[in-house]
Amino acid sequence: MSRIQTTLAALKAQGRKALIPYVTAGDPYIDATPQIMQSLADGGADIIELGVPFSDPMADGPVIQKASERALARGVGAMQVLDMVRVFRLSNQTTPVVLMGYANPVERYDQVHGDGSFITDAKSAGVDGLLVVDYPPEECEAFAARLKAVDMDLIFLLAPTSTEQRMKDVGRIASGYVYYVSLKGVTGSGALDTDAVAAMLPRIRQFVSVPVGVGFGIRDAATARAVSTVADAVVIGSRLIQILETETRDNAPAAARAFMAEIRTALDA
């Protein structure tokens, strides 16, 4: 079993829900990312999604777009992201890390370093899973098999507009968890309709056997708590980035930990 699967199984056995924060690698301070990741874990994060900066993040709203732009301007690419994970693993061997991003950086990495190098190097760095937004399930079964061969998970997005066929395709090859995008649109947009989420998740679970996390639109403890009553995991990104971008280098890790602790308390209440 992968580290993600082990973590989610343990939480399920305890009757608890997973807390999954998202941060963009290299933002708001290029040298602070590993420390912020550890602070998130200290605050109660169960899995960390680490964004790989990309110039055209089509699924992301203005908050994460700007974070990606800032990181790119500092020279953060796939190699630097893997280095950050390696540093994080010096102090933390237990919290799963998922790289979230787009196909272009993955494929460019393989072009430069050799076919399959991204998976090999990500595994060596301590990455546990990949979420590649623009990899549709019907076109990446071989990629999923390569990941499973080294106990890494391929995580897919589902949305309110997903057809039953798409759910079947995702359910056939997804591992770790599935990320349900609770809103039509991009990250950080709109207000979350928890009733609509509650209605959609049973449909997804007809076709998907892995845990289902819910993200997009979760901004505070109350919303996270409401979503956790129907989901297996809660994903928070844009709000966390907004908090971090207002903090100094010295204060950013503590702010990350405090925000996670607040959400963790709500989920465990």
C-alpha cells in the first residue's frame, strides 16, 4: 500500500476525516516551503498537496495563478519542487505528499531527463502521488500503471459536470483518493453548496471505490466541517495561500499551522 492509502485507511478506522491543504511550491518564500509543509503537518494536515508552478494553470483561479506566477519568477520548476520534497522528508517520513499540477512540466521533465524520469525522481524524493489536472483517465492507463508499480497513486478530478462514463473511467484506474471539484469554475470561485455536494457524492461512490475528497470553495472551519459530514477528505487551497501571502517569512509557518489547527479542530469535533 502507498503512504496515502495507509493514511486514509487509518483515518477511516478511527472514524476521522482527512485534512488536505494545498500550497504552491516556492510561494510565498522560496526557502520556506519545506518548513511550511512541516507546519501544516504539525497543525493536523494528513496529506499535503504541493502545487508545481506552471504558466497556464487552467483549473486555478486568480489566487493560485498569482502564487504560481510568483514562484515561476523565482525560478521554481519541477526540479526545485522535488528538492523541496527531499528537504521536507529529512524531518517528516510519514505525511504523504501529492504533487498537483499540469502535464507540461511532467512531460518536459521527461524530455530533458529521459522517459519515466519524473516518476523515478519523484519517488526518490519522497512523493506519494500525482494529480495531473489535464491527464484524462482514458489516456493515461500506462502512466497510472507506472506509478502503481512504485507504490505511488494517480489522483483524478471529478466535477459536478462529470458524466457516469467519466466516473467509471476514473474509478477503474484511480488510486489513493479522488478529488471532487465541488464548484463549476476555477479554484477560489463561488460559494460552496454543501447540499449539492451531499447529493453528488453517492453518485460518485457508485463507480469509485477509493476515498473521495472535496475541494474548491472551502474557506473556513464551518464549511470544512459541513463538507466532512459527507466526504472522506477536505481539501483547502486558495484560502491558505491568501493567508500565507500576507505573512512575513518568519511568521508564515506559524500562520499555516494555526490555520490547519483551526480546521482540524472543526473536523474532529
